[in-house]
Amino acid sequence: MKLALLLGVAMTPLVFAGAVSAAESSALVAEAPVSGETLHGRVYGANGAGLPGAEVVVVQTGRRAVTDTQGVFSLSGLSAGAVTLEIRYLGLPTSTRSVTVAAGSATSVEILVGSGAEGGDHIEDVVVTGVITDGIARSLNQQRNAAGTVNVLSADAIGRYPDPNVAESLQRVQGIAIQRDQGEGRYINVRGAPSAFTAVSVDGVAVPAVSPTTRAVDLDTLPSDIVSTVEVSKTLSPSQDADSIAGAVNINTRSPFDNRRLAVSGYAGGSYNDYGGSDTRAGATISNVFGPDQTFGALLSLSYSETNRRPDNLENAWTLGTNAAVPATFGRYYIEETLFKDYETQRTRQALTGALEWRPNDQARAWLRGSYAQFNDSEYRDTLRFTYSDGTPQAGLTDRAGTFNGARIHKALRYREQNNEIATLNAGGEYTFGNGAVWDATLAWARSEQTYPNRDELVYRSSAVNLSYDATNSYLPTYSALGSGFYSTPTSYTFRENTFRTNDTVQEDVSFRTNYELPTVIGGRDVTLKFGAKYATRDVTAEEERYRDRTNTAPVNPGPLAPLLSTRPSRNYDYDLGVKFDHDLALTYLNNIRGASTNAASRRLPQSISADYEVQEDIMAGYGEARFDIGATNVLVGVRVEQTSYDGSALVVPRNGTVGVLTTVGDNRTDFFPNLTLRHAFSDALIGRFALTRAISRPEYSEIVPRVLETTEGNTVTFARGNPDLAPALSNNLDAGLEYYMRPLGVVSVNAFYKDLSDYRFTLNTSAPFSDPTTPTLTTAIYSEAINAPEGYLAGIEFNWQQTFDFLPGWASGFGVFANYTLTDAEIKTAAAYAGRDTFVLPGQSDTTYNAALFYENHGFSARVSYTRRSDFLEAIDATRPGLDMWVEGRGQLDFTTSYAFGNGVEVFGEAKNLTDEAGIRYYGSRERTYEYEKFGYNVFAGIRFKL
């Protein structure tokens, strides 16, 4: 799409709004002097919880305020005496409240909405009391009154889906798709952008990634049940960090002032998975306010989950014959190795959040908040590998089938343990002055760590054997080896090697930020000025050790294979893979031999030193913004400045070398981020939005340090090279949208966006001949390097519909719908042509993503059936061989949840997840060259919740 075309599309909602608004009530106009008295208040519902996003309007003047996540608001510039407040909240009746504003001191008021006793209730409104509808109401009210384009997920909304982690919860938001690992969501793609284009924070504290190779945060580390709300800001304000081209995700944990009383809640349950294994999940939260006038609050929240899975996984590594001296494969695509991976995994998540808050009065508050999340992935993987590339291709090979004489079969067991930890801590305070000015400051610390204490493997290899395959069925090919008994006979194999590998990556971030907001009058117009500054420093350390021992004598060589095998069958799909290793015996061998096999002679060089790096990154930022109203239009204009400096170092080691030279690189740059954001109320129901913003995505740390890292997977060798000249990607963004809110609860919206990208970075894979010094084999290695594309764009349009069907008669009025559809288009243009191509689609971008859900709620019973899907997307570009670009096939998932509340705070619930058991599929260039075919099975979960 061209920019001019998208501009036309983006302006269409605003043109349409002009016609619609003529039939609606007149637009809201707010005028009031800044000098005067201040009113502090809290809006809450019948259950005592604050109502976020409620609009509080002074009827006499039109001055308005919006409540925060605890339902708290402030209005300044009021005249002393009686005023009438109108409280508007989707899902509850519009209410009025008379308040007497005192002269010379701040006035406080508590406003109950939805009890049926308020004045001014509209008869056509329906009080929303259901759990599903309450969650929707909280989300829509915050979205409706936000200055920019924001999507909000509340805790209640998250809890009504079978989503165990934050990544899976976010897939329900329009324009967001997820990337999965063994069936579980891990990374998110917002509006088709790469996952690294989205920054993640917890309680406003930037979260460092756990991985050494990306800035994208592993959201599967964070369980969804620690969340109060998740905010996705698709248009940034100057007060937000600029490192979110796609959008910023802020995870708010719970506060003791959410309920302002002793509150205890929790849940527990278990599940069954049809591919074997089970789930256990439990969590609890306790909070209370205490002290004089209940000014102190404390909260503690705990979460635990354990997931056991046995997914089926089949991988076929395709390549393209480029050696004319081998006529059988020259110019043809063929499989160089096949891997059957028989997994037994256990994943545990543990999380703890806590908060101490002090609110001595309506003008001041202070807090100390912390969060800790740990993710452990323990995995046994029995592997049967057909290594065709060890043999000789035979005449008659085609793009679908081939025969190799003298090939090998490898039988291996790998035990791998991965630990992720994310911790945040922030202390801060906020004070509101008598003139309505607000000052706040926060000191924050965040730390993430990823360790692989064990990545150990025992490998046996067969003697030479003739192997053939037929991939006519690209998902599940046929293999000649499985038709004979050779592969399942232990005496066919001898010890090949053991390998040990450990990793440790630590990222630690310390930051301080402060903001000052001042209401004033400029040119006779009420203007709120806001200024702020932030300093953040981050240290990153990545270390790795690799060992490989091929000593062919005891004790390194454990002898024949048979004693190490179990009697348990190994199967993937309908493939009979023989029997599994005895995991206990194999692990005992690996633990006993570790000391002998992790010595200087077995240490893999240069990999064990070239993988290490250190980075220090400092960011100093300042901003200024102004907010004012022109009639019914809320205007936000401002600019942010960020200065980034970094120093990185790594050991540069010659090929086959053992000693590295410490090389240091660095950079210092300053970027400006102007901002114009408009929100126009055509009526109380119809909201238009328009924004011009700018954002940045800094390079991955591993991409800019001067290192070369060699990785071998089977017979595939990859060299990842750092690029110290890599520039950050910048994006000039245009957003426009129209939202129509329906009472009692619903919205229909359309939002269009265009991102003009410069210096977009992408990973370029090229292939070249490579000779392994440990063998006489000449093979092809993949050289991987991140480079900048001078220009590109990302454009799209989002449609959203949510509505309760209260207009239906009787019991049918409990139905409702939730649906969204996102269409995106993107491309990047490279500085040079590769294999005749200089234009590529954007990695991570699906042309379409959509969600659809039908729910029912009535008299304590609730149920929801939901389906989410994304289309194919590019994962990696192979520059020299276009037919080997790596793609991920589109995937959908059907889920069902139901619950019944007994009315005494106790609720039973059930979940069914991945009911259609759609496979996770990756392929090279075309679906006929399937690389990975993986299934995870459906899951059924049942449990109990309580709230006291």
C-alpha cells in the first residue's frame, strides 16, 4: 500500500463520522478556569471495587476527568459551592451526584454507581453484573476515554479464557498474534511487526528480555493470573519510552486499594491432555487496608502452575543442490536430514507479587511494588535422525523423493533444563498540589536471567545404510528405514559422542524517572503542561560453554546401546520409532561422566569463547507535552528526546582458533520523537482518533557486538556474525480510527495505521561451502547476519465488534459476541539485490489475524467458545536461495470455557483448549517443503475459584 492510499483509508472514518454525528447529540464542550477549588473523588461499583475509565463531568461547566485503575479522579479549577457531577460508565446507568465544593480546601467524595439508588439513571440502560460483562465493561471504559489508541485486558476478562500466560492472553486483542513454542504462546506480534518492536513493562518498569539473542520479552514466563490489567498502547505519548514501534505493553499488578478492604481470592485445578501429561494450576491473593483512616495498604499474590506435555514433532531439513559436480542433486531441492523428536516435557511457572502503599490523604501517595516470575522447562528428548547428507545421492532423485547410499542413522537422548527469571521492584511517590499540579517520581530496578544449567546429550550412530524418503505427503512423508528392522536393532549402533552445553544471560536495568504536570492558561485557553525526564542504565552479560567428547574408550564410551534402552515404545504420529532410552540410566551416565568430558580437551573452541559478550546501554530522555481541548477535540502535542549510548565487547577468535582478542565497539546518538494525538467526541457515543508519532527499535545486543558464533544442529552448521554498524530502526507512524460505543455495553470500531520504516533490520541468511576440520566432509554452511534495509512500510486496518445482546427476549439476552479482524500489508526494500530480489515481506507479519467468540452469561452461569487464527508469516530470509526462506504456516485454535458462581463467592469452572488440535507447521519457501510438523493435543481443565 502506498502512503497516499492509506491516508485516504485513514481519513474515511473521520469523514463518515461527520455524517453520523449530525444524527447524534451535540458534541461535548469543556470550558473552565484553571484557578479555583479542587475535588478529589472515587467512583466504585456495588461490589466496592473502583470503576476504571469512568467519565466524570461537571454539568455546569463541562469540565471532565477520567478515573484511574482504582476509580480515583481529580477535578481542579472548580468554583466553591454546589456542583452536579454526571458519571458515565458503559455497562452501568449514567448517574448524577450533587456535591458541595468547599472554599479554600480540597473536597473529597465517594460515588457509588450501579446500585439503583443514584439519581438520573437512564431507564434503557441495563446494570451489568456478570463476570464476563464486568470484565468487558472495565476494558471498554478505559479504551473509550484514553487519549490515544489503547486496548485493555482486565483480570476478569483474562480469567474467562484458558490462557495460562500473558502471551496467550494478548492473542485475544485485535491486531495481536502470538508465536508459540511447543504449543504455548511465547512472543507477540503487534500489528504484524516483529516481536522486538514491542516493549514490555510491569507496573511501568521496563522488563529486560531473558534471551541473549533478542530484546523481545518471553511472555510465557509471566503467568496471567498475577495481572490486574494489561494495557496495549498502539499510539505512544511523549511521556512513554519511544522503543515501541508496534506498541507498548504494560502489565499492571494488583493494588491493595483495588478493593479497600480485606480481600482474599484464589483458585486451583487440574487437567488432562490427550497427548499425555497433565496440568496443575493454583493461585491466591490477599490484600487489606489498615491504619488510621485506612491509609496503608498491603497485598501479596502467589501463583504456581505445572504443565506436562508429550508433543509429536517431525522435522525435515531441506536444502538446494548447488554443486554441479553432484548431478543427482544439482538444481534440486532435497532433504539432507530427518529428525523425529519424541518429547517428555515439564514446565513450571512460579510468580510472586507484592505491594505496600501509603495514601495519607487524597493529595499524596507512595508505594513499593515488586514482582518475581520464574519459568522452568525440563525436557527429555529422544531423537531418531536420518542423516542423508552422510551418504551419496543416487540418480533419479526428484524434488519430492530421493535415495542416499551410505547414509547414517543417529539415536540420541538429550536432557535440557531452561530457567527464566524476571524480577522488578519500584518505589515511588506522587503529590497533587493545591493548584492541581501533580509531581511524581519513581526509582526502579529490573533483572532478568536465562540459564541452561543442563543441555546434555548422548548420541549413538549406526553403520552405513541406504536410506530413501518420499515427501509426496509433505507433512508426513514415508521413510524406507522404518520399513526394516535395522533402525530398531541396538547392535546397529555404536557410541558417537556426548555433548554438554551451558548458558547464562543476565540483564539488569536501573532507572529513575520524574514527571511534573501543571494546569495553566495560555492565550485564554486551559492547557495542561507536562514535563519529565528519565535515566536508565542496563548491563548485559552473556556466557556460554560447550563440550563434545568422542573418546571411544570407557568410561566416556558407555558401551553397547542395548543396556541403555528401556522397554517403553517411542512413537511420533503413526511412526514406530523403536524404544526410548532409559532416561534414568542415560541421565546417570551423563552426570557421572560430566567431570571427565568437560575438560580442556573436550571444550569446543572457538564457540565457547566467541559466544560470550557484554553490553552496557545508557538512555537519557526528556519530554514536554501539552494537552488542551478545542471544542470537543482533545489535543495532545509534544516531543520526546532520547540519547542512547552503548558499549559492547566480545572476543574475536579466528576460525579454528583458541585465543580471542577482546574487541570493543560503541555508539552514541540522539533521536527526536514528535507527537500529535487527537481525540474527537462527535457525540457521547462516537469517538474519532488521529495520531502522528515516531518510534524506535534498537538492535538486539547480540547483533551489534563483534562476535562470530558457530552452531551445529545435526549436520547443519550456522555462523551468526555480529554487525557493529547496525543502525536502529525508526518509524514514522500515522494512526486514525473511529469507535462507536453502544449502551448498555458494546463497541464497533475501525482503526487504520501506516508505519514508514527506515533502517529496518532483518536477518540475512546466505549459504557457502564449508569444510568441517573434524571430518573430511565438505558441506554447506549458513552464514547469518543482521543488516539494515533502507526503507519499508507496515500498514493495516483493524475491525472490532463487541456487544451484549440485551435486546433479545428473556434468557436469550445473556448472549454476547466478541470479534476482531486485522488486515496488514508490509514490505522492506534492501540496498542490494539477493538472488534477483530486493523487496521482501516483513518477517513476523501475517496478512490476516482474527478472533471470534460467542459468550453467554445468566444467573451465575457463563460460557464462552472462542476461535483465534493468524495466516502464514515469514520467519527468516535465505538471501541466496529464495526457495529456502523459512515460513510459518497459519494456525487456528478453538477453545471453550464455562463456569458457575454459587453466589457466595465460590465458583466452579472448566476449560477446553485446542479442541481442533491444529498442527504447528514451518516450511521452506513452499508448503510442499515442510520443515516442522508438530502437534500438541487438546487439553481439558477443571477447577474452583473463590473470592472473600
